[in-house]
Amino acid sequence: MNDNFFEKELKITKIKEIPGMLMVDIPVHGDNRGWFKENFQKAKMLPLGFPEDFFSEEKLQNNVSYSKKGVLRGLHAEPWDKYISVADNGKVMGAWVDLREGDSFGHVFQTEINASVGIFVPRGVANGFQVLSENVSYSYLVNDYWALELKPKYAFVNYADPTLGIKWEDVQNAEVSDADKNHPLLVDVSPLKKENL
């Protein structure tokens, strides 16, 4: 791990490209045995600007996906907020696209994330990532339960849409699901109305 991984100060930064999106610097403590982190700590993070309404639904669910190098997942906007992070020594290139109605529709943010970085993604913002390490465990803390009947409320945009300008690694050889390959281009996406989020 590099110098920018261990012993960061807990900090929350607003992402200027996408309103409501936040980047969290997570303190990771390491020694000869490995490392430990408090991935999420409500009492410490609320005073730094983490949105309190994330907890208003009281339906917290934590999901973890495991993927190998080159896998690309996304871009999906589900009808809930999510706090994402890497749960192991892996790293990903994360990308997010605002699909909400308004001035920021179509705005993109991307950054590399590892276990020392968390991202708060507001509902209506599409989330995607590509695995850069040999494998990765990607954690999603969400504020609603997954249910099949919510699927019609999802929004999607194609990860390879050139108008998004996302810089994936060797995207032509990425392993992508058939569903993700067939998501619409941004020009064909209907912005999500605030009352439907």
C-alpha cells in the first residue's frame, strides 16, 4: 500500500460535479498482521457532513460483490442512496453519472478507490466500477431493501457511451454482463424526476 493509504484523517469532501455526492477519506490502521478500518461510523461521520437522512428509512442493508480483474459493472441508478467502499486490498476505477432531472443531468465523476476511500452516492446517480487489481470485494451500504418490484424504478446508462468521457482500462476486453452492454446511451435516458426518487 502507498503512503496515501494508511492513517488518513477522517474527512468528507463534496464532489463538485454531482450534487449530494461525497468522498470519504477513511483512516486505515496497519501493522505486520494486516490492517483494520472503521468503514462507517455514524457518530463520527454525521458532524462531518454525511447526510442524516440516509438513515431515515431505517432499512439498512449491506451488500458485497466479488469480482476479478477486468470485470466492469454498471452503470446502475437504483432508488436508494448508497455508501460504497472496497472491503479488501483490491482497487477499482469507480465512475458515477447523474441521471436526475436538473442542471447536473449527465455530469460524470470518476476516481480510483481502495479500502481507504468511501463514496456516498445519492439515489438517481448511476454507479459503476472496473476492477484494477487481481480481484476485489466491493461493499454497498444501502438505505432500502432490494426487492424485485423496485426494478422498474432503476435507471441505467451505457458504460461505453463516448459522450460520458469515462476512462476505463482496456474497455474493449472488459468482462461485462449482457445486460450492462445493452444499457441505453445518455441521449436515450429519461432523467429521473425528483418525485420518483
